[in-house]
Amino acid sequence: MTTADRPRLHLNAFLMSTGHHEASWRLPESDPYASTDIGHYRELARIAERGKLDSVFLADSPVLMGDPGRRPAGKLEPTVLLAALAGATERIGLIATASTSYNEPYNLARRFASLDHLSGGRAGWNIVTTAGADAARNFGLDDTPPHRERYARAAEFVDVSAELWDSWADDAVVADKERGVHADPARVRRVEHLGPYFRVEGALNVPRPPQGHPLLVQAGSSEDGKDFAARYAEAVFTAQQTLQEAVAFYQDVKRRALRLGRDPGTVKILPGIVPVIGDTEAEARDLDAELDRLIVPEYARRQLARTLRLDESALDLDAELPEGLPEEDEIEGAKSRYTLIVELARREHLTVRQLIGRLGGGRGHRTFAGTPVQIADTIEDWFGRGAADGFNVMPAVLPSGLTAFVDRVVPVLQERGLFRTEYEGTTLREHYGLARPANRFFDAPPAPLPGAGADRPA
């Protein structure tokens, strides 16, 4: 196989205020007000686009997350922010998180269709189900519905959204000034959906998006989450600490997709990685240690206790996690992340203080401190051994961490033939090598793109 024929990585930049490390805002270089500064996000998006990354990604939740004393906690609404970034960039994809628990299909399908039009076909939706009583109480509820019910609602939500995007044929707008006909009414169809969770008449009040459907992304790794990903997702953001765990997850999701009649190559698996980059390994480790030193243990212990469903007093900073923690089946939200944290602590016999340090950079995603070549080696190793189709890159500090990754790690991957040197398409689907979906109401299935779904083995 020549360098030109090698499978290509997919790289996504996960943007979070001053960086993913919870203490990043305390560094002298950081702007503690960056989370609401459009100029900050424009700079990040342009850096990522300079590196030819597939997309930028924004997380979100309809609740104030954690303790605002701990780190910058305010977040701009992601579809609004990405609409602004669409005008500041030309090619890079724009992925926003939105909950199926606290939205309605019509409004959300409209927002993502609008973003896809504004960006020329670069929108993606990270589909999440939101757990937790704090979020529920923001919407007049006492508590969140059970885990399985949330995923059942999410499945119907996505189905209705797809029907709404397909409610306009691609050629519905004829714009015939001579005849005075703007759109052919026969090419616009009401959805008339009636299901267990939603009743939607339709049609959408936005023509079909440039991509047909925005790219569908999913980030849950529970059993229900993996089933949902196998049925709907075209990219999966996930967290694994070890190569063995990553390979097992990769193979599991691909097998589930195959059983559902999907081409496993059209489901891209992207684990999160938190790179801390230095000229030397010692320099990178010093930066990592400095960030950990700036963690405020009292805040971090409080957040860990919330994650583990414990009273804060049960966690001794200089002792290991207590025995008798709940099993994953007893957890209603973030099941897979709960298990990852507990297994990490048990496997490495970490004290609570050590565990806080390990989670401070990426909340359970793999943190790796090293030189640009060492970071590239790790990425290539996981990619080559069937653990990933690419990575959700989560710089510990922004913008410097993203600049270092783009300017120093990406060129190494390009030299090895693992990553593009130029964008080959204009839409996010084209970046991922995915076909534009057929319109279920008006089209025959289109021919797949050349090589679509074939860049990685199942």
C-alpha cells in the first residue's frame, strides 16, 4: 500500500472555553472571560480550519454544570455560536450538541437545517439524552425520565427530524418568476407523524438542507447508547482509557451497525484525547503537572462526589474510593462515564486526590503528555490497531494547545500519509466520506460516493 492509499484519520477539535483542563483558566496566558467571547471562538475555528480538521465541536447541557466557582461555567448556545462561526470559516464542519430530552423535533430540526444552509452544508448534530434532576427542574419536572425511556424518546425524535428534513424535495424550489411559482407544492410534503412521544404535522418551514441531513453524531457508551449509535450515528464520540477498551468498543459498535444492515465503515469512531504538548517529554510533563497543581481540591472533590452519587464527606482525598459504590445499572445518567471513572480508580489504585488529577484534564478521556512525535505515534498506534477511525482532540489549554496540535502534530500525521493536506470537499459529509442521504419521500437511493465507508475495516 502506498502512502497515498493509506486509510485517513478523521480529526475533530472539541472547543471548551480556555481548554479542557479545569484549571486552564488560571494560567497567565488564559482569558477567564473567553467562554462568552466570539473573537476567541473565531480564532479557534480558524486555527482548526488551518489544520484541515474535519470539524469543530461544542458540548452543551440545559443546566449550569458543576460549581461556577470551580471554572468558567457559562456557555453560549452552540447552534447560535456556530452560526456566527459559519461566517468566519469556509470549509470546517460545525457540530453542536442538543438534547432530545428538552427540545421538540420541529424547532431543533429547523435550527440544524438553518445552520446547514448558513454554512453551505457543514452542520452536524451531537445527539444527547440529558439526565439529572437539576436539568429536569429547569423544565418544570421533578426528575429525569428513566434511561431507557430517554433513549426511546431520542429514537423517535431523530426519526421525526429526518422526516422533517425530507419534507421538501431537493428540487421543490423552482423560483419561476415568469409563472409566479416559487416552489412546487407537490414537492413539499406534510410529515403527519403521530408516535408515543411526538405529534408533528409538518412540513418543515426550511427547505431541505444542503447535506440532505446534518451529520448525526452520538456520544453515549452505555448499552442503550451503543444500540442508538449503531442505528443512527455517523460519528461516535467516546471515552476510553486503554487501547484494549477502545478496540473492544470499536468492534462492538461496528458489529451492532452491521446487524442492523448498515455499512460499519459509515460509522466513524472518535475517542477523545487530551494532548499536552511540549518540545521535550519533560516540558510536556511539567505543563501537565502545573495544570494539576492549579486544581482546587475542594471543588474537584465536590464534583467527583456528584458524579459518583456520594456525599462529599465519603471521599477522603488521600484514600482510595470507598467500597460499596453503586453498580452501573443503578445509575440513570452518564452510565458509561461513571463506570470508566470507577474502573480507572480501582485498576490503578488511585487515591481520590490522584483521581482528581487524572480527571482534571479530560473528565475521563485519555490525557497524554509528550512531544509532537509522541502524540502522533499514539494516534497512529490506536488508529492502526483498530481502536479508532480518528480522534476528538481536546486541548488542555486553548488556544495554545490547539495551535500546538495543528502546527506541530498535524504535519507529522500528514507526512506519514495519515491525514489530508487539503480539503477535498466542501461539506462535512464529504470530509467524513459519507454519502448524501436519499429523501425518503421523493428520491430513489443515490449511488454512494466513491470509496464511501471503505476507509476503515469493520
